[in-house]
Amino acid sequence: MKSISLDITKAQQFLPAGAIMALKEQTVAARKGLEEGTVPGNDFLGWLHLPSSITPEFLAEVKAVAEDLRSKAEVIVIAGIGGSYLGAKCVIEGLSNSFQWLVKDAKTPAIVFAGNNIGEDYLYELTQYLQGKTFAIINISKSGTTTETALTFRLLKTQLEQQVGKEKAKDLIVAVTDAKKGAARTCADKEGYRSFIIPDNVGGRFSVLTPVGLLPIACAGIDIDQLVVGAQAMELQCAVDVPFEENPAAIYAATRNALYQNGKKIEILINYQPKLHFYAEWWKQLFGESEGKDKKGIFPASCDFTTDLHSMGQWIQDGERTIFETCISVENPDNTLLFPHDEENLDGLNFLAGKHIDEVNKNAELGTRLAHVDGGVPNILISIEKLDAYNYGQLIYFFEIACGISGQLLGVNAFNQPGVEAYKKNMFALLEKPGYEEETKAIRAKLAAE
Ligand SMILES: O=P(O)(O)OC[C@H]1O[C@H](O)[C@H](O)[C@@H](O)[C@@H]1O
């Protein structure tokens, strides 16, 4: 099977000669640091050899639980946020029929995501939708205490127990959480739910290849074996003994850091396939939480083309020259659709007659790349053969290891996220959570003084 390919030539032309090679030594050291576990945040390196350590027995266990839920439920609600949401969401969106939610298909339950927001209307409408339906809940939280997810889980658990009774609900709830800590673990053990463990040394945004991602993905009927095989292939391709010039993750990490050092502060992940929209959401958490700290870091943004060429295209072509693009290009679509000839040609589109829709898309892609490069936007091109589980596996591991290397080139601990606590602290103080009495007083005083 084909490996993903990386082309940096249209980024390199914006850099001083030798700028990427100047980072070679540091990049090689960063890759070695990951292997030897000497990097900052080294207690969170469990993702590094995760693909090759996944056993067929473990995958069989995940698939068995997924099959069981698929056979019992019309709807499976995946409750989780951040790393406990985006990996599954990006793979399921990427590899399912775009209109799956409209298709009445007895084999595949509707997969619904929740626990990733606190929208009263969202949750009200969800609970309404679930009324009278047999639904299952996968409650995913590494800490087991995340407010958005815990709040949603309580709502859904209550509803499920009311609808089917406590005993039956037990069979329809699965927890994915820490082995020992957190309310989700306490609840799973006490209620007797089936559960999977998130390894201690795998942080949320690196956890898609643990049951956090694998269980929901298997529930959607996607081939998790091939996802893992793809990740394993990329693990080999980015191994510590692969020379810098042949390691795509090392080259990508060095290139984006060279661009950053030369004033390109924003990276826009581009796709030309709507199915990749949530891939970018996953990627933004991966790089945003890993690198945005100590008042540094490339801002990870994303656009869906050609859609956003009609909204953000102007800015990208002509705005401040602080951006670069990384484009994920999919070589082959899965299906064939040819553009029809029309005798009257009222729309003037007969020049496209007989062409694949993808040919139009590919020319839009090439035309855009040339225009943006001409407009001063460096372009990194990542090509994959097609959107399937194998290629998704490759892409996931590629960006994970690139991120691990890149964080070190930037000089940050890529595996923590201390900044995320600030909003939580204020929210708990404002909501008068027990234990936050001092913070409540302080924040009320602050608001009164404004
Ligand atoms: O899995 P959980 O513990 O519920 O965490 C879910 C998410 O929320 C946090 O606040 C972190 O910033 C994320 O890195 C994490 O993925």
C-alpha cells in the first residue's frame, strides 16, 4: 500500500537557502529524545510505540464490544470532549458516507456526539431525539471529571435508566477512562459497566489509537485493524534510525519551524474533501495544545476548500503575509461521477462534459496552490492515495510524531496543557463549586470592580 508523500518545495522557496537543513541536527536530536524518553513531558510518550504494541487480541476485544452495542442500539451516543472526542469524530466523519445520518440502515446505528459542549438547546434536542429509542452511551474521559462530559453523561444515564431500567442500561453503557482515578471510573465500577482503560502515559490529544478512538470508530463499522496497520506503517517510516531526509515527520516538523522562525505564525490546514473537515479539528487540538505555550507557537487554523475560497480566499490571497498552508490532497475519490452533457448548454458548462467531478476539483486545487504561492503563501503538500482506514492511520501517526518533534524545536513541553485550567478555575468559582470558596470571593470582587 502506498505511503503518504510530502512535498515541501513550494515552502522552501520562501525560506533562506539552507534554513531547513540548519534544523537537521536539532530535529534528529528531537526524534532521538522521544525515543530515549529524555524530552520534557516524557511521562506522556505512550503514543510513540502505540501502533506496534496493539495486539490482535486487544482489537478483537474492542470489536466485540462495538458489535454488541451495534446489535443492541439504534443510536450510540459518544460522550467526550477534546482528545476524548476529536479523534473518533475525525475518523468517523472521514470514513463514513456523508449522508449516513439520513440513511435508514439497520446495520449501522446512528452515531451521535455529545459531551463536547454545554449548549442547553443541543442537549434538550438530543434528549428529545433519544426519547423512545434504544440508545447506548460510550462515556469517554481520561480524567473522568471533565464538566462538559460528566454533565452530559448524568443527563443521558438518567434518561436511559428511565427508558429501559437500570439493569438493561448497564449493558448499554461503556466507560473509557482511567484505570483507577476519576468519577467516571468510580461510577463504572460501582454500576458494573463494561470499561476500557486509557493508559496513563497517553495524553488526550494523542489517544485516538487507544479505546478512546478505536471503540467509537469500530461502532461506526470502520475497519480499526486497517487503521492500526496504517499507523504501524508510519511508525516504521518515522522510526529513530530513519535518516532525516527520509523521515517525512522530521522534514515536516523542520519545515514548519523554519517558516515560523521566518515570520509565518499561522498554519492553515487545507483540504479539498468535505469529509476531512474534522480531521483539521483533531489536528488543531494536537498542535494547538502541544505548542501554544510560553507565549509562543504557530497558530493552527484550517479551511475547507473550495468552500472557504469563497469566504477566506481573499484573506489568504491578499492579507497579511504571516501564513502558510499545509494541504492534505487526496489522490483518488472512492466513487465515480461524470459531469453530464447538456444540449442547450444554458449554464455554459459543456466544456466540463464527460469529466470526472474530481478532475474539476483537482484543477481547482492546483490553480489555488499556484495562486496562493504567487500571492506569497508557502505551501506544504501532503498527498494520500485515498480516504480509507489505512491512510487515516498513516496520517494520524504522521502528525502525532511530527508534533512531538516540532514541540521540541519550538522549545516547549509538547505534552502538557496548563493553560486550559484558567477558564475552568473561573467557571468553578462562578458556579460556587465546593472547594472554590476563596476563588469565588476573588472573582466576585474582580467583577464588582470592573
Ligand atoms: O478526557 P478528559 O479528561 O475528559 O479531557 C478532555 C480534554 O479536556 C481538557 O481540558 C484538555 O485540555 C484536553 O487535552 C482533553 O483532551
